[in-house]
Amino acid sequence: MIDTITISEVLDDKGNQLWSVAPDTLVYDAIQMMADKNIGALPVIEGERILGIISERDYTRKVVLQGKSSKSTSVREIITGQIVSVTPDQTVQDGLRLMTKHRIRHLPVMKGNKLLGIVSIGDLVNAVINAQQATIDQLQTYINGVPS
């Protein structure tokens, strides 16, 4: 059930690979990194502190639609500064609630001031689907009387 799956478990399944950019990185380079890594957002890190997140949505709304150049605009100028995050011990359900409430698609996973990773809405939906499939499999085994 999704009320028992922790964000930590999602990160473990996903892998703890974490890419980030500095605030003075050009938007073009950040978007190139997202394309290369097949991800939709990057945390913006200065020293060991997370300043915000840059997403494809930020790029389209704050660069393209405003007629700015991604090769002359720094990430600092367009990041989403309000950081909504989860802790590793929170549940997938907690993460989905936060994403829905704040209309976001990526959540930094924080332990104190340390960034452990990022979970996306896709990561959390996959966790829900996997949990549901496991439940279905268990019920089918129970109904069919097949020993586990």
C-alpha cells in the first residue's frame, strides 16, 4: 500500500544518482544536461545549499515565452526558489499530496540541510503501480490457493 512505501524506498529503487547545476550556469547548459540525462529538472546548488530547482517548465515560461536567450541567461535568473521538499521517511502518499497541492512535478529529498536526491511524479506513480501489482498478485495467489 502506498501509505507504507517511503520516499527512501523510492530513491533506493530509482538509484541515488543526482545531477545538479550551480546558479551561474547558463540555462542552455542546464537544459542540455537535462536532455542528456533524460530528466525534467535539476537542483540548483551553491556550496552545499540548495537554492531552488530549474525545470523544463521554468525554461519555457521564463526564457522562451519572455524572449530571453538561454545562452545568455543564468539559471539564477529563472529558478523556482520556493523549495518544497520531503524527507526520506515520508511516504509516497505524502509526496503525491505535496506535488498536487503545490502543482509541482519534482521534490527534493532532504535530510536536514542535506540533499539526498530528487523524486519525480513519475517515480511516485511507478511506486504506486508496483504496489498495486504486488497486491493483485498476492490476492490472485490467495484466491487460487497457490502456496507462496
